[in-house]
Amino acid sequence: MRKFEIYDQQIRKGNSIEVKKELQTVDYHRLKKHEIHQFANLCRRTGLIDLGLLSLRKHIFLKSGFNIDAKFELINAYCQLLLKIGAADLTIKIMNDVKLRSRHYDPLTMAYSSMALWRMDDAQFYLKEQLSQGSMDLYQTTLTQLNLAGVLRFLGKSKDSLKILFEVRETCIKNDWNLLKGNANELMGLNYFDLDVPEKSISHLKAAEKLLSSSNSRYINYVNIWESLLKLRKAPFDSEALETIGRVRKKAHELKLQHNLRTIDLQVALIQKNNKSLIEVLINSPYKDFRSRYWPKEFDQPDELGPFKVFGSNEAKFNLFLKNGLLSDPLENKYTLSPTLFRLTRSLFCDSYRPLQLGQVFCEIYPGEYFNPEVSPRRIYVAVQRLRTWWQNYDETMLLQFQRKTLSLSRAQSKTSNVAVLVDPDYTIGSNARGLDLIYQRRLDQLRSGEKNEWSFMEVSQRLNVSKRSIKYFLKKSIESNDIEKIKMGRRSIYKLKAS
């Protein structure tokens, strides 16, 4: 216990590498129950995500599945680890389910989940709620203020953001919190960029790069990006400024810093007021609030644009429509992707700037299910292999890459493409889960419209006329959602509908 407190202090001072080495030697099987969530949180903060998830598995997963009634500290630690692998939608679902059952949830976890999905109005609400509770120590309060400042900057409230950041930076200097001080300097630089104060912007960004570049590859070449964007702002179509931007973008591409690529393309389109380029950036960024923040007012919203081609040429033999999963050939024959492969393909094409993280892939393929660190990665791998085989039958130029627990698509440049892919512009992260929610609600309404209130398993199956596997999933979800009560009657089970 005392050792974990020492590790916590070391991480706050920026010594996470030493702590990471120590944590890898810990046998989590021998930890006491009240120490597990502390160990998992330390793993999250040092990047040992797999180790943290595995340490929690036997405490939150039963033979019957995920234990929503486990201790809140364990569930919250699990949710925060899920955020690190991109499963923000699942985190929000779990927190909402816990809140329904116990009226207890963590505003901070909800805030981070909302930020991951660019739902900044929600994030602002939860961060302010967390700060108003006054239950955190100084470090946690400072970190929460820092995140609130970032949210305010996204919402266009740069002056309010700077006001918080000055206070945050002073606190970090007094307590020797170098990582937080570096993040504060970064946000101050970005706010000054938004306010068009170039000297202060570059000064703060350079200070951030000095503190953060050794611990995060995202800050390599970071200042050069914003310096080149400031030059472009002075002369949006100057050949020298555009050449500089091109070199910086090429460097970011070589270093595989996709987040920086999105930033460059977005800012260049905004500076040049190029709406066509801006819409392309936004269509390839599957976050609803992010699109709404920058979408040109004079253009139709994404759902009114119709199919939007992202891969392939007009000479391609096949068209793949990601709105419905149909593949059509020149003779207008149509082939349909299986539901799993359809959801996987749709999610792969939705964000061209960065690979999908493992948790995000899982949420998109198996919406509504819980990520089990021992079983779920294997299920993802099998689905990826199936999709790879499917693609090889139609288009050998399409390459599926599964590296460092991220999944991405690319094309072999030396060959001619056989498939043109038309994405659904209205698709955003979580669309698959929302689609399943509609199916669930439709089936629940169908059951409620029956003549009785209590049903056996076979009667439910006959009423809904779907597979037994689908019925099992429906009943499990309805029990978790408190829509149906399971009553044991000897060896049989009766499912009783609750009042809507």
C-alpha cells in the first residue's frame, strides 16, 4: 500500500519510466482486493494497459459475464483503462448502467469519455461537476482544471481557458509537476494561436516541447507545425509558406503522427477558407461534435451529402456502399457483407487520419458487449482475418494492417484498384451501437404489444422470430437495462416484463 503511494508521487514528478519497470515485477495475483484498483490505475498512468486490464479481469468478470455489481472502484478503474484503448462508447454505457443501478458514477471518467468522442459540452458539464464536489487533492484538482481549459479552448472560449491556465501553471511550478506544466504551456500556446498572438503562441509551445518531447512522440516536430501555420496565416497562398507546410506534413507522415496530420489539414483549410478541403477533413473525422464545430454553414450537413467516395477510381469494377454494406458489380449484381464484416469495414473507413485502437474496433464490431482482456482481442483478430480473406477475393490492392494493437487500411500503389468505396457521411463513432439500440427497442416493443406479461424462453423466441443467440443477447440486455425481470421457477425461468 505504502509502495503504491510512493509510485504515485514519482509519477506526478514525471518519473513514470522507473515506476513502469517496478510495476512489471509485481505479481497482481497476490495483491489484496483493496489494492487491485490502485495497481490498475498505476498501470494506466504508466502505459501498462494490458497488465491493468488483466489484473482486474477476475474481479469484474464472472462465468456469466461482466459483473455490473462489482465494487465501483474496480469498475471505474476498468473504465479508465478502456479509454486508453479507445473504448469511450463502452465506458459511457457502463457508467450510465452503474448510475441506473446505484445512482453512483464518476464525473471525471464521464468527462474523459466525452472528450475522447469530442462531446465537449458534455465534458464541460462533468468537469465542472467534479470540481464543485471539492473531493480531490491538489494534483487531481489541477489536472481537472487543465482538462477544463482544453475543453473551453475547443468551445471557442480562449480567454476563459487562459485564465484557468495561468493558475494551473503557477501551481505546477510550485509543486514541480513538469508534465502538467508542459501540458499547460501547450494549451496556452494553442489559445494564443487562436487569438492570433504569434510571439506568445510560439514561446509557450517551445516551452511545452522542451518538457514533453522526451515522454511523448506527438511532440516531435510539434513547434515547427505551428510556426509554419502562423506563417501561412500571414500569406495563405504564398508558395514559400505552402512549401514549408508541405515539408512539415511530410515529416509528420513519416513519423506516423496522424493526429498532427489532421491538425495541419484542418488548419490549412480554415486559413485558406477552402470549404471543399475542409469538408474532406471533416468527413474523414467521425466525431459528430467535431464536425459541427467546423462545418461550413453554407453547405449541407453530412447526412444530406449522399455517398462520399474515399477509395478507388471511376474505373473500378465494384462499388462498395458503406451505408448498407452492399457490393455491386458492372452487371448490377449485389453482394452483402455479413453484419460483423460490415461493421468492421465501415469503422475502418470512417477515420483516414489514424488507425483504430483495439477497444474502438471491439466496440464497433460488437456494440453493447463488454471487453474481456483474455477473450476479446482474439475475437477481433479472427474478424480481421475474415475481412482480409474477403477483400482478397475482390481487391488485392487493399491491405489490412494490425500493428501495435491498432488496425488500419492502406492500398498497394503499384496495382489497379478493383473496388471503389463510398462511405456514409452520416456515420460517426458509435453509430453501430445506436443501430443496435434501435433494434433492441423495437424487439422490446414487440414483446410488450403481446397479450401477456410473462414469457418463457421459447415463447420469446416464437414472438420475436429470431435466432436463439439473438434471443439470449436480447434477454441479457433487457435484464441489465431493468426492462425485464428473470424469475426462477424450479428448473425453468420466466421472463416478466416491467412497466415501461
